[in-house]
Amino acid sequence: MTVPSGVWEERWHPLREEWIIVAAHRQNRPWIGQTIATTPLRDPVYDPTCYLCPGNARVSGNQNPSYAGVYVFDNDHPCVGPLAPDPVIPPWPNRVQRADGIARVICFSPAHNQTLAEMSADAIADVVQVWQQQTFDLGRRPEVNHVLCFENKGAVVGVSNPHPHGQVYATNFVFKTMETECFAAQKFWHEQHRVLMREIIVAEQQDSRRILYEDEHTIAFVPYFARYAYEVYVVPKRTVAHLYALNSIEAQSLACAISAVTIRYDNLWQMSFPYVMAVHQAPTDGSQVPFFHAFLAFHPPLRRPDLLKYLAGPEIGGGNFLSDTAPEATAAALQAVEPIHYRASEVQ
């Protein structure tokens, strides 16, 4: 067998305590499966059929106000909420509880076609402020133990409405990824007497090849142990368990980093880049977590412009990721693009 070129190794993911197989020589293997068609057409600024645009009626029959900035409302089809019924108690060892919590929608902009990548850093800072406020307000509720802010962007991740928006789930349980990260960070804290994410930041700074953005308060990078091809972490440099602990200068810095990353995403292939973005924050159950370091994680599903990263045997069946790209190569590709959005000169 010919020795393959490219990175081929296993990398430890310290936040998840699992191995990632990096087999970059597989990226250009023959592919005769399904591919993704891109649609270069630009959506209008206002869509009369969109249930998220200002002034339009939603599926519940409620009407949106003529909002001019960020707009938040209770989800019309919540996954958790105060109207959840009392469940039927199942036989042991099965367990059940009410689906208590709050589900909300955050419209980032009144413009139907203005994604985070095309919003100004100041406008993104308004979104960050809403994440902060929602986390603080909902996290104080006695029935809420965790607040998850996230954005699903693009039809390939299952979004049926392109209007720029995210969601907030305030639940009576802690989402598994954050629970795992909290456990790993606590273990590292007890063994090393250090904050795990701070060590990850230092390692990225020492290597420097994967950094996409850095200022005094925030750093953004493709992590050494990335599972998805163009995965990016956006991390405040100061350790805070929740975003609401960031001051206004730090929040503005975070917004600038989000802008820089999402612009590079769109510019990479001259398209509106799909991803799932989640804000990783500690539980809100009152536990003391000096070791938990909040951050944002972007998980794009594409590994080529027309090709998804499919989860198959290793990921779904085995539980560990196999990456077909080297983080250093994907970071270099993102670093090489222009920092100004490719549509910046277009008339809206």
C-alpha cells in the first residue's frame, strides 16, 4: 500500500474526553454519493410569506411587531414549556419527567436576508446582549437548570426559514455536551489546578496556525481536535461560566470575533455558509463552577462546497468522530480569504 499523504493520526479532545481520528488523506477519495446543490440567488429584504419578518403573522396567529432590531418571542411550537402535560410513570428502569422549561426564538435582524456574516459588529453585539440577558433571566428560574442559546443556519442543517434567527432552550436538565464538558473541566481543575480552556487557548497561541481572530479579549480558532472540517471556537479570554458575566467591552469583542469568523465562512466558497452554532455555558442550578469557561462553537456540516460530512458508522455507531480534513489545512483556507464580506458592495 502507498503511504498516504496528509495528516493521519488520532487527536485527544480534552473537553469531551474522547479520541478524534484525523484521516486527511480521505478528503479527496472518490465520491459517487449525494452532493449538495448551492443556490446563489439572494433572498429579498422582506418576504411577505415569512412568519419571522416584521409585521407578519406567525403560525400561531400572533403578529410580529414592526421591530427594527433584535426581536425575541416565545416559540409557537416549543419543545419544553409550562403547558407540558404530566407524564405517565413508566415501569422501572425507565424514568420520565415533565418537559418543563422555556423555548424562545431570537430574530437577529428585521432584514430577511441579513445573516450574522452581513451584519455589523455593533448589530451582532446586540445579539450577544440578548444572549446575555436571556441566560441571566431564564437561568434564575427555579425550574431551569441550563440555558442553551444556538443558531441553526442553512437548509442542509434542517432550517426551513432563512430569516436570520436563533433559539433559546431553558431546560430542567443540563444538555449532555455541556454536562460532559463540565465534568472534564472539573476533573482537569482538580488534577492540574488550572482551567482547561485557558490551557487550550495557550496551546493555540503557541501553535498559532489555526487562529482566525484575536484581540485583547477574544480569540477564535479551528481547534486542534476539531471534529468537523471547518469547526471554529470563539472564546472569551477571561474565564466566565456564563456570557452575562462579560462586560460591555468583552461582549463587543466577542461580536467582532463572530463577525470575522462568519465573514470568512461565507467568503470561503462565495456562499451563505451553513452551520450549527451553540453557546456553551455552565448549568444555572446554582452549582459553583470556577473551572467552566464559556465559549461559542460553530459546527459547519460541509467539508467541500457540495459535500456534507455524513455521520455514519464511527460517529453514530461507535460514538467517535472520523475527520477527513486536517484542522491546520482548513484553518489555512479560512485565513486565506478576504476579511470583507464578498457581498459588501452589493446594493441591498
